[in-house]
Amino acid sequence: MKLFRFCYFKFHAFFGGLAEYGIFISHSWDYDPDYFLLMDILHSARSLRWRNCSVPRPDRDREGVSGLYGRLISQISSSDCVIVISDMYERNSFWISKELDIARKLGKPVIALRSRWLMVLPGKIMSSSSAVAGWDPDDLAVSVRRLCFMNLSPWSRI
């Protein structure tokens, strides 16, 4: 019976039947148009149920760096995967590097989102990512399901 439940869960988790994936979208406290565009693309993916694990807009001056870092750890630990928008790395390399380091320490898979303007991904993103995806909703959905499917414990969502 346990084997049946395990196989049933894995089948439905991979094909989008049961699982809702927690996705942390790297934002580096800069919620620019690419961040909101990615959210729209994820919402338009028909075969993906997800929840946004990104940190809500903080009061940066009041919390300080250590407070913001603590919020990042909390949010990334509650997610199933991290998506990094490579176009944002030039402007926000400090915080994106922190987010990538936290994801690595917590064992979270990282999906690098290809740049719409540059041909090459930044080295830090390329070395930290588990997969590279484009801006297509179905491409992103497949990457999220595949990486989270491989990263899930068998009983985590039953």
C-alpha cells in the first residue's frame, strides 16, 4: 500500500495533479517589471499550481541587512525551488548572490531564467543553477515540476 501511495503521489506531483509548488522568485528588494512579468508568466502556465514564497516588500531602512537576510532564509526555506532572473544580476549582484548561497545551503534547486537581452548568463548564476529556462510558461512549468519532483520527499505533500 505504501508503494502504491508513493508511486501515485510521484505521478501526480510530476504531471501537476496534486502538487502546489512554493517558488521563491529572486527580487533583491528591487521589484522591477521583470519580477512582475515572471509572476504573470507563472500564473499563465496551465499545468502549474504555485504559491509565491518571495519576501514581501520590507522597510529596508528599519530592518537592516541582518533582518533582511533572516527574512530571505525564512522564505527560501519554505519554498521548493528558487527562480533567478539573470537580467537583474548586474544591478543587484549583492543580494542575488546571497539568495543563491542560501538556496545552495538549504539544498533548494535553482532555475536560472535566460536573459532576454544577453547571450551569456552571469558566471555566478550559471554555476549555482540546476536548470536554465526561457520566458515561456510551459518551459518554466516543466523545469519547476522536474526539479521539485526530484527534490521532494515522498510524504511531504500527502
